[in-house]
Amino acid sequence: MSTPTLKQNPVREGTRILGIGAYRPNVIVTNADVCQWIDSSDEWIQQRTGIITRHRAPRDVSVVDMAEAAAREAIANAGIEPSQVGAVIVSTVTHPYATPSAAALITDRLGASPAPAYDVSAACAGYCYGIAQADALVRSGTAEYVVVIGAEKLSDVINNHERTISFLLGDGAGAVVIGPSDEPGIGPSVWGSDGSKWDAIGMTHSQLDIRDFAEEGMRAGTDLDLAAAGETQASLWPTLRQDGQTVFRWAVWEMAKMAKKALEVAGVTAEDLGAFVPHQANMRIVDELAKQLKLPESVIIARDIADAGNTSAASIPLATHRLLAENPELSGKLSLQIGFGAGLVFGAQVVRLP
């Protein structure tokens, strides 16, 4: 008796970004606002980071709300219906629930059910991780169209008095639709991690700290004052912190190598690019990467960080959305994008802009 042969999905030659969308919250936080909480100045912040303002979402706007708005614009710009979406990937580290995923709720809101949906936790590299996965899903025939969203409400995990990272961060969401193409529109992904620097960017506390506080009171037989317990839990709420010098050196020296590798595996050179969109972590990092890549003057460099701050997984699609709005001639040209952040993790691709 012969063994039956399994059928496989038809493999597609290429994929590309078909549409892009963005959501920027309407609350603008200036450097003067930030300096109410930390001992700094507008001049120092601009010199060290390039940031002038950052957007932050009000209490009644969630990560899911922002992601949905960005995805709706991307789907409309791609010229498809939500019912045609074959998967939804959401990159975020600020969805307030460990489970269920933000992606499942967003998929339902979009009217894209029963498309598979899942979240990616890869911090500032998360969008590029999502692009790598969407490219593979479409090329393998597993899905025809995939929505990739980077969305963050970092203001939920900020201690305004913390000096290492709080003044950098903003909120927002960006999204793209990846679909089939007659020729490759997304180059091979260069991605990876360096867990030896796992604690270079992280949280000040974990949920274990809060649990230990409660268990300590129970073991002592103490009748905990609920108001005091609430205040203690609030003070233990995990907020972001970083070792700025470690992150800066790693981003500048190691990520330049990864960006060059992304160009190499895509079979292009810096002269072939129309745009360079690195993660908007710090303007000095953006400028140093551009310098090491020896980008010609014809390449337009994204510097969205000046107005938007560092929005983690949302930064690359937000910056790309702005570049296309301000420079429509970039449509159809090649862009090198690279994300890097907590983990430490990184991801890069050369893509053809929609």
C-alpha cells in the first residue's frame, strides 16, 4: 500500500507592502512638560535625543483602539476588504493583558474573523519581526493578505520621574498590509537576539514583586490596610528603565552591521535606496547609523522621533507613513528598515514602499 502524498499550498514568488496606516494620539507632551518631573531642560533633551515633543494617548484610548484605527487605514489604502485578511499580527509590549491577545480583539473589530491572530513581543524590533512572518505566510500560500501592526501605549508603563527612559517615550500605532506580488517587494530578513544583554532595557519590577508583598503580609498574619496595599501595588507597578550607555553602544555599532547585512542579502546597495527608516530610538543613533552606512544625499532619512518620540514597535510604520505623506515620490522605491530594542532583539529588511 502506497503512502499518500500530502498537498501543499502553492508557493508565491514575491510579496510586498500594499497599504499603510497610522494613528497618532492628540495629546502632545513637550520637553517643558517633561521637565516638570525630571531635573532636565529642553536644550539637554534635544541635544541628547533630538526629541522636541511626543504624542501620548488619553486614558480612554487603548492600545487596541490605536491599532484598529491604523489597521483600518492600511486596509483601505491596500484596496482590499477586511474579509480578505488571512492573518493579523500585532507587535506590542503594552497590551495590558497577558492573555487573550490584542490581535484577536482587533481582528474581530476589523471584521476580519475568523483570520488567525496573535501578538508578538519583540519590543522595538517587533514590527520587523511581524514583517518577516507576514512575508513567509504570504509566500507559502498560508494567507493571501496579512495585516502587521505595531502599537504601543508606553505612557502606561512610564514613571515620569525616572530619568533613563521616561522622557523618550510616546504612544501611537502604525500598520501595513502585506500581500502577493509578481516580484519580490520584501527582501530577506536579518533578525536575531543577544540575550547576554537581557537586562539592558527592562522593567523596574515584576508581578512577582507584587505577589511577594501580599504573601509577606499573609505570613505575618497582618490585616493589610487595603488603601496602603493599593498604594504599595501602585508603587510596584512595572515601569520601563534602561542602561542608556549599553543600549547606545550596541545600537550604533552592532546594528550598523545588521543594516549592512540586510542590504547585502537583498542584493542592493545604499545607492539603490530611496529611504532609510531605522527605529526612532534616539536622533544621535539615527544619524550615526546613516553615517556608517554611507548613505548618499539622495536617500531620505526618517527622523520622526523629533515630533513623536520613541514609540517602540510603532516607530518604523509611523515614520514610514510620515515619509510617504511628505515625500510621495518615494512610492515604489526601496527602503531599508531596522528595529532594535529590549531583549536585546533586532530585525531588518529592505522593502519596496507602497
